[in-house]
Amino acid sequence: MKTKTRTNSASSSWEQVQLVAKLADLKEEHYRTVLTLSAMLELLVDKNVITRDELNAKAEQLDAEMESLISASLHPMP
């Protein structure tokens, strides 16, 4: 019975290691995505395609829309 417990424990430990590795990969991918997006936005501002005020206003608008959608999905109408 101890062999089976050790096998299950080792299997569980290995699954945890794999999960942590996947999380690390996602964090790296997220970092690269945010870095690329930040660079693109800086270039757009630097080239006077958009202003920081326009960018901030759009971000606030999108945030409000997302909050509204999330709130509506959590509290559906009766």
C-alpha cells in the first residue's frame, strides 16, 4: 500500500511542477504581450497618431463597458 501512496504522491508532485511551469510560461507570454502593446502605444503617441488623453479616455470607456457587461452577467434581469 505504501508503494501506491508514494506513486500517487510522486504523480501529484509532478502535476504540481507541470502546473507551475505552465504558469511561468503564461506569465512570460503575458509580459511579452504587454511589452509589445506598450511599445505600439508609445509609437502611436510619439508619431502624433493619438494623444495620451485620447488613449486614457478610450481605456476608461472600455473599462466602464467591461464593468457593465460583467455586472450584467453576474446579476441577470429577472
